[in-house]
Amino acid sequence: MTHRRTTPAPSPAGATPAPGSTRRALALAPLEVLQDDLESQLPEPARAWLRRALGEAADQPGTHGPISVWELRLAEAGRRCGSPHADAARLLILRAARADTGALGRVYFQGTADERRAVLLALAHLVPGPDALPLVEDALRTNDTRLVAAAVGPYAARHLDAHAWRHAVLKCLFTGVPLDAVADLAERARADPELARMLRDYAAERTAADRPVPRDLHRVLALTDSAGPAGPVPPPHGTQPRGTHPHGAGHPHGKES
């Protein structure tokens, strides 16, 4: 299959992006730009493999036998393109295969954690409505920080209702996922007194248990534009390392009374 080529665009993720911003860029970048950028970074053997994989996916988009050829290519992407480029390669293969909600669900529930993450990143590109929300909800029930970070991207920002979205923010705080991963954080958090209450409750629990309050909590609390009658959040008495799991018990989705 012949692919239209244009002048390679700058990487949508920037030169030295943080992991969360890289995932968000993959979920937002136009796929034609993403393909050009990826091919410009791959050595020739990997470029040839990618073009062949995209052609196979486009020519045989459905399921053929127990597993389709493009699903096999998803599994190979890390080895063929290298780990830093595997997410982008998988996303492009899913697009070429015209994967619908059913196919995405099959890959998600039968695939590896890497393939699940690629599916979550692809949702904003491939699923126009809320039909794939069960995949986001499943990822948010895990404690795999890579899946949680991918789940709170543009698709979740577009389709999660307010209750589920608030709990997704709390889940990020609980698992140590930087809130930079949360798409449209400022817009959705603005003037949300219920989110502010949940954040204060969570901070109070952490303080009472003599555990540090994540610094990201103060950042999102400021976005809610609500001082609230409960008073200020207890200041952090330690630094919560970004990208690490808090110790001990807690409420993975926050707690509402």
C-alpha cells in the first residue's frame, strides 16, 4: 500500500517531553503528522516494517481466523520499532485497521499492558462517541500507572461524566500519576466545589495518617476556584514523589460521603 508522504513535521510531543505529555500528544496529534514524525525517527528496517504492517492492516482490517494479522503486528511493534516508538506504531496500526469499538475491546482485554495502553491512546482518534467508556473505566480500576495515565486523556475528558471524572482525578493522586496526564484538567476542574470537597477530604485523610499530601493536589484544588467552608487544605509535610505509588491503604477513587 502506498502512503502519502509530506515533509516531516516536528514531533508533537516536543524534544524532551515528560511521559505524561508524550501520551497526551499521541492522543491529540493528527495521525498523518504522527506517522510522518515516527517514520522520520525510525531506521530504515523499522520504517519498512511499519509500512508493511500498515498496508496489511488496511488490506485485512477485520478478524481472519483466531487472530487478525494486524493484531500480530501490534504484538511485534515494540521489538520492531523500539519501545520509545511502540505506542505510536500501534496507534497507527489500529487506525489503518479501522478498528471499531468491538475490535478495540478485543485487543484491550486480550492484549498485553502495552497493547492496552495503545488502545486507550487510540480512543480519541477512533471512537467518536462514549461507546468505549468501559475500557477507560476498566483501566481506572487498575493500579497500573501507565494505564491510568493513558485512560485520563482526551477521550475521558470528552465523555466521562462529572462523578466518574472526579474519581479519575483522585485515582491519579492516589497512584502517583502526575496530573499533567489529565486532559482538560483546568477546564473541567474550574468552579467544581464537589471536586474541591473530595480533595480536602483526601488531604485530611493523608494528614491524619501522617502521610504526605501530593503536591499536585494543591495545584488542582487551586483550579476549582473554591475556597469552601471547610478551610484550607493541610499543607504538605513531605514531598510525594511523582510517578510512585503511595504506601499503605487509601481510597483509589477518592471517597464521597
